[in-house]
Amino acid sequence: MAIFNRCIWIVLDSVGIGGAKDAARFNDEGTNTILHTSEYMNGLKIPNLVSLGLGNIDGIMGVDKSDAPIGAYARVHELSNGKDTTTGHWEMIGIESKLPFNVYPDGFSDEIIEKFLTESGLKKKGITKVLGNKPASGTEILKELGEEHLKTKEPIVYTSADSVFQIACNEAVYSNEELYDMCKAARKILVGKDSVARVIARPFIGNTKDGFERTPARRDFSLKPPANNLLVYMKEAGMNVAAVGKIEDIFAGVGITKAVHTKDNEDGMDKTLLYMDEVKDGLIFTNLVEFDSKWGHRRDPKGYGEGLEAFDVRLKEILDKMREDDVLFINADHGCDPTYKGTDHTREDVMLLAYKKNMTPVNMGERFSFADIGQTISENFGLKALDTGESFLNYLM
């Protein structure tokens, strides 16, 4: 018998809780997204997260402890070899990435760029080169190359420390659909020895005089995950898998039954609450990306802290709307310490908060894979066991 009939699963993208045991291997010693954000803010006002047990997690710092938490809580280590969005989310649904995805610290080869220009049809339009082709901050490269892009119509291509091929185009030069078509062409060629985890469309607006600004019309075009995962098992069983935000993109649509994209965290919470009215059973799976894209990578601890406090206010709406047969999971996919050097993700442990009405609060200690969440959902619904992860369903009874 299932312990819950519907799962609301919210990923706070990049909200790490302190450097992982192997952080030094990723040059991330001393990172702690939530602690350093809290220190910058002189404390975080997040009473609803505190009530679920966030401050009671083993080893967490920078968050108030609750004398009477209402949820189950744990510190979770990442099993996979990486610290990016795809690796983290794939692990959550039972896919361990033992080898890291390719990264391109020197930009992409001439061969890859030539294939991209040909397959995208840009060459036929007289576009014979791209701008950038290097690791860069997404906002800084617009300042550097936005004007040249407007003049030449050459797309801006750049990467980062993650496995990404990013294409930035001004909406006055290429429509979003034209940009998405470029990304789809890039996705087809960036496989095998040239693979990247994600091709990302980065539309922007503006001009040299007033400045350039990225729009919410970003889209991610991911590698397809292996079929042996929670989402596929749920869909094959005829269950709902409703994706909010970039969840559909992260999994390349695999295992998703319905999806809605979002403009920002507030919109993500609005859409999650709407799905709670529409989707009566199965899974509502939400990613709140602004922690990562807007505040983490841009190293903005004030924005990060305000974002956490804003989420906490909206969390009360989720808690109030939950039914007796609902469960809520909150976790993260990696860290992105807004006070750390550079603009990269950080290899950190993450929170796991689980809440069901009338449950017995419990400290689940340390857990050793993000896949524990997926395994728990799979066991609850009587689905095939995932390839990795250990269920904690017994803690929710």
C-alpha cells in the first residue's frame, strides 16, 4: 500500500549546504552556499524551511535550529562524478554518472564550429564564423560581443566550466524559434567524442547604448538520459509526471507527461500550485533556477539570500495546500556559492527535506546518493527498483 499518492518535489537549484568530502578534487574547498549567503545577510529569515528541519541537518551552518521540527531531514552527498545540473538531476531519478561530461576549457574545435555553421543553415545565410567560442560569464560576454553580434549577425557561442554549448542571440537579430533551431542543430552534432550535457539557448534584448539583458526565454537541449529511470517507470505505469521549469529540458522530455516552462522562481511556485489543483496523483517535479542562474553564477549573495527568503514565504502556500496523501521533497542538485571565486558551480552536499502530514519527525542523518529520493518514490508506487539509491520510505510511515 502506498504511503503517499502524490509527490511534490521541489529542487532549489544550486542551494548547497557545505563542501562535499571530495570538494578539494573539484577545487571547491571551503565552499558553503547557504552559510556564506546567511553570513552576508546577517541571518536568513526562512521560518518554514526551519520548521521542516533545515537547521537540524547534521553539520549545517547558518540556519536556525528548530526545537520541534515537523519533517524528516538529511544531509546528502552526491554519488556521481560532477557538480552540474544534468548530473545532479539524473542522479535524483536513479542514474549515476561515473564519468564526467566533456568540458571545453579552450572553447570548441574548428571542426565542431564548422559542423554547427553548416548543420544550422547559417552558412547558407552567409554567416561563416561565430563570436566568442570560449568559456565566459553569460552577462559579461554580452557586454563584450553584443554590439558586434548586432552588426554581423554572427551568433555568440560560449561555454563554462560545465558541459555546455551556449548560443546567445539578440531577439532583434534572430527570433527565439530561429535560436532554438540553431540549438537543435548543435544538439545533433554534439554527441559521442564531441558530446556536451546541454546545449543552451540564451536569447537577449537591448542595444549598446542601453545595455543588454537576457530574457526568460532560455531553453536547454539535453542529452537523453538512459531509459532505466524513475520518470520512465512512472510514465510506463500510466502515472502523471508533471514538470515545472526546466525539468522537461533537463530530461529531454523523457518520462514527462505534461510540462510548463517558467519565467522565474515566483512563476515556478505559481505553476506548482496550479498543478496541485490539476494533477491529482503521481509526481509534480519543479526546478527553481534563479538561485543558480541569476544569483549563484553572478556571485550575488544579497539576491541569493532574498531569493531564499522569498521562496520560504511561498513554501507556506505549498504546505497549506497539501492533502493528507501528499508528500513534499525539497533538495538541491549542486552548490553555487555566491561568495566564492569565479562563476562556476561548487561541489557541495545538499539538503533533503521530506514532509507528510501527521508524520513522525526524524533526522535521517547522512545519505550517500541523490537517488535515494527517486528510489523512495519508486518503492512507494510499487515500481521497478532503480539502479542506485536507497529508499527511506520507512521514515515517512
